[in-house]
Amino acid sequence: MNKPLIPALAQFVAATAGRNMTKAAYVAVSVGVLSMALLTVNSAYQTAHRWVDALLWACLAYFVFEWLVRLRHMARQRRLPVYLFSAAGVVDALGALAVPVALICGVEPRTAWLLGVLWGLKVVPGIPGLRQLRRVLVLESGPLFSVLVIFLMVVFLASVAEHVLERDVQPQTFGSVPAALWWAVVTLTTTGYGDVVPITPAGRMVAALVMISGLGVFGLWTGILATGFAAETRRDNFLRTWETVSKVPFFAALGPAAIADVTHMLRTMDLPARTTIIRKGAQGDCMYFIAAGEVEVDLPGKKVRLGEGAFFGEMALLGNNKRGASVSTTKVSRLLVLDLVDFRVLMARHPDLAATIDAEAQRRTLENK
Amino acid sequence: MNKPLIPALAQFVAATAGRNMTKAAYVAVSVGVLSMALLTVNSAYQTAHRWVDALLWACLAYFVFEWLVRLRHMARQRRLPVYLFSAAGVVDALGALAVPVALICGVEPRTAWLLGVLWGLKVVPGIPGLRQLRRVLVLESGPLFSVLVIFLMVVFLASVAEHVLERDVQPQTFGSVPAALWWAVVTLTTTGYGDVVPITPAGRMVAALVMISGLGVFGLWTGILATGFAAETRRDNFLRTWETVSKVPFFAALGPAAIADVTHMLRTMDLPARTTIIRKGAQGDCMYFIAAGEVEVDLPGKKVRLGEGAFFGEMALLGNNKRGASVSTTKVSRLLVLDLVDFRVLMARHPDLAATIDAEAQRRTLENK
Amino acid sequence: MNKPLIPALAQFVAATAGRNMTKAAYVAVSVGVLSMALLTVNSAYQTAHRWVDALLWACLAYFVFEWLVRLRHMARQRRLPVYLFSAAGVVDALGALAVPVALICGVEPRTAWLLGVLWGLKVVPGIPGLRQLRRVLVLESGPLFSVLVIFLMVVFLASVAEHVLERDVQPQTFGSVPAALWWAVVTLTTTGYGDVVPITPAGRMVAALVMISGLGVFGLWTGILATGFAAETRRDNFLRTWETVSKVPFFAALGPAAIADVTHMLRTMDLPARTTIIRKGAQGDCMYFIAAGEVEVDLPGKKVRLGEGAFFGEMALLGNNKRGASVSTTKVSRLLVLDLVDFRVLMARHPDLAATIDAEAQRRTLENK
Amino acid sequence: MNKPLIPALAQFVAATAGRNMTKAAYVAVSVGVLSMALLTVNSAYQTAHRWVDALLWACLAYFVFEWLVRLRHMARQRRLPVYLFSAAGVVDALGALAVPVALICGVEPRTAWLLGVLWGLKVVPGIPGLRQLRRVLVLESGPLFSVLVIFLMVVFLASVAEHVLERDVQPQTFGSVPAALWWAVVTLTTTGYGDVVPITPAGRMVAALVMISGLGVFGLWTGILATGFAAETRRDNFLRTWETVSKVPFFAALGPAAIADVTHMLRTMDLPARTTIIRKGAQGDCMYFIAAGEVEVDLPGKKVRLGEGAFFGEMALLGNNKRGASVSTTKVSRLLVLDLVDFRVLMARHPDLAATIDAEAQRRTLENK
């Protein structure tokens, strides 16, 4: 197995080792989890148990293969221990080993395969905004924890109160504090199944207070998360944009104070090849700087290509606000977007940039006449 | 049909072709959707089936007419392909064709008419804030998608867990993973129908975690949307106001930096004719600049008209804060509103504007004595 | 009745005419609404129907009296038509007339008295933050309306879909579109009574989408309101503080630009007499300026009184951060609060203010030694 | 008991007197509340009633002991009355006395022990973010109270309306206004148990309005809390950071205006000993200033210790953005964190700080070569 026979396989192995989720991995996760769900539906399983079993074994085989490839890859790079104890390594190991271990331990097969739900966890590290969400949760963990304690406090006090008030009337559902706790959680989260409901007037008053507290807890929770998220979004955008800005020659001439200022106004946008950025005749409300890649301007009679460091879309902001030509990427490109709002402010604060953009716009107008 | 006999009809056709929703269209949509709903109520339909049928056919006829008029209009303007594949074009085509096609295909009439619910979609493009909402959803799609993936992850893990914990006790409702998924979605969204409820202690603990996660998912979701919405509102207001500001001579004298500054303070307001803007004796907490249209000041003994570029309402901000005279529009007008807060800041930052406003206020005071 | 015999009654009449809610009015509203609720409880009413009837008639008499007093008062001030058509006037008229008119029209008494719930509306104009809430709802009405339309769209599409999918299985609950609408509203608001629940797999998928949309609608709604509320709070605080600031001599010397700047840092606080503002030994994180009223500083061995324009609490911010003396109001007072955060910034930006405060603090330290 | 025999006991008594929650207290609260819950579960209690009783009495003994120790401690410091009427004092007294008093008063033991839920309240003062939450609730109490009144208004109007509409069809559940109130609260909080559900068409329309109002009330509530929380977080961070900043010599040279400016950019972080702050090879997105404590930099071949006033982590921000060395604390330390975003702005605004940091970074680079 050390030297794969076919180059395609070699490439497949390299892709599997190098990136977290290949297309094959997405397919395997989807098929695996769906088959696992199907396995539990008696009627479906009896009709097609061969297919379901085959798919499950195929998915398992893929995940074992993926794990082994990565183990070998990491071992070669002398990063094996780091990988084994990283989140991704643990998820890979679980995906490859959980079901076989359960089967070997003698767990009933249809139960053992349920561990296939762990395959779904492989998708998690690939989610784009996850790092951002985690930072918000970490930074705001203090207040969030406070709200959780308040939540538990209300749940406990309410369930003891309801236990006292309702135990004689409904011994089945409020007969013990743990039973009443179930009611309290269902009520405080405003889920309200209705399987356990207080019926005495005093019990209902306590319940009403719990429901209103539920709204309060919820509001605090949301307020904290909204606050943290707003700060994090600002920060994240700045970090991603900063590096790009300082590489665009147009901005590099500005001093560091002005660059920090400009960075707050720009937004990074990554685009695949052959994507239309501007459509002729549309409303123009932003201009673009090319940080990496290339775009093609579709002028009447000719096509102009613009490379790194160039800008486009400024004419709709300066003169009439209709786009004069369509623009699309020719390769994977990273653009910096400057909104009309910030364009005005930028032009006002940095007259030299304004002059450069004006000169270029005039040159282009003349050229296209 | 090429040359309509009556001018009123010609006007009606022109209005139908040119605007998305005429008054007739609003009536047709309302009547059509209500009749469709009535059609499904057996008792009502048996009593009045002739009326209901007649109304439905009338609405359908209107929508077919509307579609044909627009097709002709677009064909003349050589924009037919653009229209056909635009959102509005697809909705128009669906409204005109869905029911007839279903009837022709032999679908039972009372089922076919249910497709009339698609007529309701015609209202969508006319909603004022929709563009803003869509931009928020697009810009925040990264984090929103992350939350959605977390949501699905929790739903899947929870339903497998509950399936394992509850399948022996409640084979009917937790007997398969798809059945348990239903419970998980109902619980995580805190809807809580109560048709499926875990009853084992372990199952209830998992359910409690799911409910609390539901609050968390909800909070993140709201936090993201709130953040995006705040940014979008600021941006949207700036864009709408910018253009108007630069047309008011009073502000045009300022340099572009100051205009950007002023724009952040103003709010655009569009008013129909004969609307009272200021009521005599009310508290005054803002002043107005006329960007377009005309207003009438109702002074004791005479009525003064102010046109484009003029301002009013400044006297309550300078002296006593009661309005000295009622002001109302004489035609459709666009005003720029300057709040008291920003008035103070503006006066302080731009002494020349302050002087102009003071001089005008004194002139008016003298004149009215 | 024109010239009341006893001065107390005259005073009572004056208070009733002049203010929206007197203490008597609060009592009457509470007693009236509670009696009305009691009236509907058969067992309670049969036991104490004389008392309940007596209380209701007494409350009604009070509200009629209140209305007549106000009518006379307004007629004397020639503001009768304004009052009659104002919100307060309509509520007063409803409170006085609704029950008698219903009784005269022959409505069954126990039903007629239910109109007493309208008395509760009298409390509304007295709620402090209501004006603020209304402004938020008005300013954000555009986006809120869009969300409402999206809500209705989802409700309609979902109920037609469920009607089609479930009508054969559950003709009772999904047999007509209006019946399905009930389900859709209960689900989209995440209320989830559980009286109507889809049971087919396809129906449940649609329901899951509706529930997730419910979270989205909710998030948008909250995001819009949070954004509007943040802006409104800032504005409201500025307006209330502005006027007070310019009356404090300490600040009046600053130019208008600096006053606008300072106003953003201060918060207005209204206190009744004999309220302790500062407790000796507590952590000091703000200082106070007296805009109106008087305070008493409880120094060892003597009591010092400070009047309008004076400031206190600055020593904890300058030196050690423990309060050196207790301070309490002697009459109704209006204070301006300057937080530690803003104190630092203010001192840095306005060195002359810093010098004044420093000098006063030193003078006080010397004096108290 | 006045002079404890063993030093360990003396230490234990001192810890109990001085701090709100010792580790022993956390154990006692957890064990006590769990035992109390177990007591109410008949089957569990019959199996292990000796253990449960023993644990409960042990916990009670601990809380009585704790209370007595604190009473003695406070009496010695002449702060007994302050303590007795403080929140902590009342909670301590309740924890020590509630159960014994109930037992003495002849309450049935298994009911009396339920008062043990009050022990849980002891945890509350130790929650970190609680003071912040309380400030938000106090500052925003005006608008929150308005929303509560609106909530009650809707609840009352809705329940009277439903009582009228549904009383003939469902006399059991809507027969009186108090009964209908239960429905209204359950619906307006979107809990929706489903035990009481309107069935007439008119009743369902009112219910739909109530549910939509519920979303509105909820949105307002959340919006208010989010706004208040954002302001409070900013303020709280400033206060905690301010004091620390002015003690770092690096910043002390700046004038007060610049310090206020810098404080807004920094975030305080308290760390226990032996915590890794920077991991070699990780992405660097912030630098650190040591306000108190000491850190150890793990350079190749040697370990360098940095004390109070030093800074580290700046090299990843200046040059390549990978961390060049791991850094960990050697004792409990307080650090000031400067994010990359704010680093750029700071460097631009204060060139002298930039020069100092640059010089130090170069010195370090040379030294490590």
C-alpha cells in the first residue's frame, strides 16, 4: 500500500490526509447518518436491509480508511500525538472505532450502528463561523454562567413550591421534587408540553411567575449573546481585512493611522472563478479593490483584465449610479469592498486617495469614448 | 384589443403594466386568497358555492389579464427574457398558469384552486423593508448557517439518545430515529406540542438539556440578527439621506467631509400632501429641511408657504420649546429631519450654519411681531 | 355642587381634574377590576354577591364623578373638544359610560359589568417608558411590518400545505384552510398547544420548517426592536439631560460644543426628599451635580447643606475610592450623575473643569481636617 | 470552644467567617439540596432513609455552625447589626433556622426539610456577573416595567374576551375570568400547555392576536435588556481596567486623556499560576502587559522571567503572526490584553509608545539570535 498504483488514488489519499472534509467525506457522512436513521425504521429495514447494511459498512470502511491515512500522514510529519489528542483526531478515532468496538463487545448490531451518529461530528470543524461563536461564548461566559445559575435557582425553588402545592391533588406528577423539576424545566424554557400542569389556584400563580421569569431569563441570555456577538463581528472583520489592506499598493502609501482607519471601512470578500461581481445596469452602491486574483471588465467591443492592486466600480459612485459594464472574476479572487457610505467619508478624509480615484475614473471615461 | 376603446381602460392597462401592485391587484389578491380559504370549508361552500366559484374565476381572469398585459409591455420594451426569469415574472406566471394547468391535468377542482395561495406571493416585492432584511440575511449568512448546523447537530444527537432511552417504554413514538427527530425539533424550537414526551428519568434529563440548548440556539440566532440589523439600518439611512442632503443648498456649501458628517445626523421623511407636520403648542424636539415639495405655515392672520431648500421648526429648538405655529404639506414632500440632539452638535461644530439659522429665526420673529 | 362645602373635597376635586391618576384612582381601578373578576366566579359571587355588587357600583360612581369633574374643568379652560377626542378623554368616557349603557341596553348584568375591564386602560398613560416604546414602534414600523407580512405569508403557505397533506388522515383538524390556519399560528409563534398536530411524515417535515421559521421570525423581530431601542434610549437620555445641564452654572461656562459633549456623559436622576444618595464607606464610582433641590452631607460633628449648582462625591473619584461621608436629600431633588468612566474622560478633555473640581476638593479636605 | 485545639480547625473557622462560600460550603449546599430532593422520592427514601436523614442533619449542622462562626466574627468587628440585615446575613439565618423552627412548630418532618431549598440561595452572592445583571435591571427598570404593564393589560383584556366568547362552550375552563387568566398567561408567554384551548372561531382569532402580541412583548423585553447589557459591559470593563492601567509604568507616562483612551482598548484578565498564555506556533492576535504577577518565556535553551510592568506577545503583531515562544504564568497574575485591532490604532495614535515597543522588540530579536 506504500506506493499507490494509480495517480488518482494517490491524489485522493493526499486530499483525505490534508483537508478536514473532502467531497467524499461529505457524501459518506450524509449517506452514513441517513442509513443509520433508516436502520431504525422497522418497515423500511425489513424491505431493504441488504442495501442499508451495505451502505453502513461502506461508510464505516471509508472512515476507517480516512483515519488510517491521516494517522500515517501525521506520523510522517511527527505530529501524531498532537493529532491524536486534538478535537479533530478524537472525532476521527470515534468515527472509525466506535461502531466496531461496540459490535465486538457484543452490543446488538442495530443498536451498535446508532453510534454512527458520531460521524456527523466530523462536519463541525468545517463550519465557517464556529470559531467566532466559540469566542463569544468564552468572552461572555461570566454573565452567561450567572444567568444559568439564576435559571437553576428558579427551577429549584419553583419545583419545591409546586411539589408542596400540588402533591395532594396530583401525586403522580408532583409527588416528588425530581418529578416537579421536570415540570419546572419544561415551563421555564416556555416549551410547555402540557403533560404536567398545575391545577390548584396557588400552583397556577407560581406557574405564571415561572413563565414570566422564563421570558426574563431568555431576554437576558439573548441580550448577552447579542452584545458579545456585535463586538466579535467588528473584531473579526478587522482582523481579516487588516492584512489584505496593507498588501494593496493603493492603501500602502497611507500611514499606519490611516490604514487602521481605512480597515474599519472595508470588508473582505472571497470569490471563486467565473463569478459575476457587477451586472451592467444594476444600482451601484460600492466599489472594489483587488487584493488577489484577477477580474475581467466586459466593455462594449473589448474585454479588459484588471489584476492585483487595481480597483473598479468607482464610476457608479462618482457619477450616475448605474453600473456601466459587467465585471466577473477569471480566477479565485479576494476583493476588498468599500460601501458607498464609507466611500464618501474616505474621499473626504483622504483627499490624495480621492484624487487618485478621480484621475483613474477620468482616464477610463476618455479611453472608453 | 390592441387599441383600447376607452381611455380609462388604457390607463388601467398602463398602470397594470408599469407598477407591481395596483389597488385592483391588492383587491384581487385579498379576494382570491379568502375565496380559496372559503372553498375548503364544506358548510360555507355548500351554501354559497356559486359565489365562491365566481369570485375565484374572476380573480384568475384578472391575474391572467395582468400577466398578458405585462408580457406585451415587456415585449415592446425588448425586456421579455429578463422579465420572464425575474422573481416578479415567475410569480406572475405562477399566478396566471398554476390553477389552469392543474385543472387541465385533471386535478380535482377543489384541490386545484388551492394553488391560488401562490397569488399571495405577488405582495412580497412591494414590502418596504424587504430589501433591508435580505441584505442582513446575506451578510450574516455565515454565522446564521453555523447556528443552523449546531441546531441540526443537537437535533440528531438528541433524537438518537432519546431513541435508545425510550424505545422500550414508548415504541410507538420513539421506536425509530425519524420518529424521535420529530420530538427533537418540536422540543429544540421550544414549541412543545406534548404529543411525544419522554417519560424515563434519563430521557427527561436529555430533554432538559435539549430545551436549554434551545434557548441558547435562539439567543445566538437573535444576537446575530440584531447585530446585522443595527449595521444595516445605519447604512440604509445614510444612503437614502446622502443624495437628498447634497441637493439642499443650505448644506451644499459645506465641504464633502462636513456633508458626510451632517448626513449621519439627518433622517429622510416622505410625506403625502395635506399632512400636518407640526401642531401648534406641541413639544418641539426637531427641525426640518425641505428637500422637495412645499409646506404651509399657519401663522396668525396669514399663511406662509416655504419651498425647496427652506427650513422650519428651528424656533422651538432655539428659544422656548413649544411650537409657535402649525405646519402642513401642500404637496407630496420629502423632508430632512434634524433631531434636537444632533441640532446641538451641528450648531457647535459648524458655526456658520448656526449663524444662518439664527439670522433666519430672528428675521422671522421680527416679521411675525 | 358648584361650591364644595369642605376644603378637603375641593382639593380632591382639583386633584382629580388636574392629574391623570390620583391615589384614589389607582385604588378604584384595582378594586373595580378585581371585583369584576370575582363576579365571574360563581362560588365566590354566590357567597358575597352583595359586597361585589356594592364595590362595583362604588367604582363606577367614582369613575362617573371623575369624568364629570374633568368635563367641567376642561369646559372652563375652553379645552373641552380637545379633551373629548384625546386618548385620555375617550378612556375616561368609556370608563364612565360603557357599563351603564350596556345595562340600559338590556345586556345581562353579569356580562355588562365585564366592560369594567376597560377601567384598566386608565393606568396606561401613566406608565413612564410608554412614550419611548411608542417612538421605537413608530420609527421601526417599516421593518416590523415586513416581518409581519413574512409571518402571514409563512402561515398561509404552511396551512394550505398541511391541509393538503393531512386532510385525509385528520379531517377534523386539517379539513379546511381556516382550521389549518389555527395550527399554523400556534406553531409559528412556538406556542404549540398540541391540540392539533400533524401525523403524516410529509406533514411533520413541513411543520419542522414552520417551527424553524418561527425562530427566524422571532429573531428578526427582536433584532429590529433591540436596534430601535438602543437608539431611542440614547436620544431620550440626551433630551432629558440637556436642559438640566445648561442650568448648572458649573457647566454653563463651557461653549455649546462642550455642553453637547458633556451631556452625553451625564444621566439625570430625580429623587424624593430624605433619600440617602451616598452611604459612608461604600465604593465610590460616580459624582453628582445638583440641578435642583438640596442635599445634606453628614460630616463628623457637623452637617453641611449643598444647594443648586453644587457638586459632591468627587473625592472618592480623585483619591481613595471609599465614600468619606453619607449624603442625603433634604427636599425633592434633581441630580446629574457622572460615572467614573466619563469623569476620567471629562477631566482629560476639559482641564478647566478639572481644576475647579480639584480646587474645591482640596478646600473641602482642608476644611474637614 | 473559644481557643480551638487544632490549627486546622482554627483555619477552617477563619475561612468560614471570612469568605462567603468555602469549598466545604459548596459541598454542603450540593449534598443538602440533593438529599432534600431524594427525601421526596418515596421509593428511594424507603430504601435509604437513614442515609438521607443523616446527610440532611449533617448539612444543617454545618450551616448552623457557619452562621454561629460568622455571628461571632461580626460581633468582634462590631458589624453585627449590619451583617444581620444584609442579604447574606438573612440568607445565612434562613439556612440555619428555617428547618429547625419548622420542626419545632410541629410541621411534618418530610415537609419541614423541604425548606432546605433555601440553602441554595447561599450560592447567589458568589456568582461573578450578578452585580452587573442587577445594575442592568435597575437602570432599565423604567422600560421593563412599562413592558410588564403592557403584558398585564393584554393578559386581562384577552382573558375577559375569551371568557365572553368561550364560556358557553367550555364552562369548565373559561367559565370565570380567573380561569381564563390562566389561559392568557400560558398563551402570552408562548408556553402553550394545551390544557386550555379556545375552540370557537372568534376565540381562536383572539388567541392568535395574543400569541403574536406575545412575540412582540418578548422582543421588546429582549431589546431593552440587550441595550442595557451592552452599555453595562462597556462600563464594567472600563472600571476594572482603569485602575490596573494607571499602575503599569509603560502607560503611566501618558497624560490622563490618553490613559482614558488606552483603557477603552484594554481588557483585564486574571490568571492562576502555571497557566499557559501563549502556545508556540499559534496565531498571534493580541499582546499582553503584566499588571501584577510574573510570567516565564520558554525560549530555546533558556527561560526568561518577566515581572510587573513588562509586556510580551508584541512580536507576533509586529512581524510574522506566529508566536515564537510559549509563555506561562509562574504565579497568580493580572494581565492587560491588547487586541490586534486596538494595537494598530494605539501604535498610530501614540508614536512614542510605538517607538518603545519597537525598540524592545528589536532588542529581544538581537538577544535571541
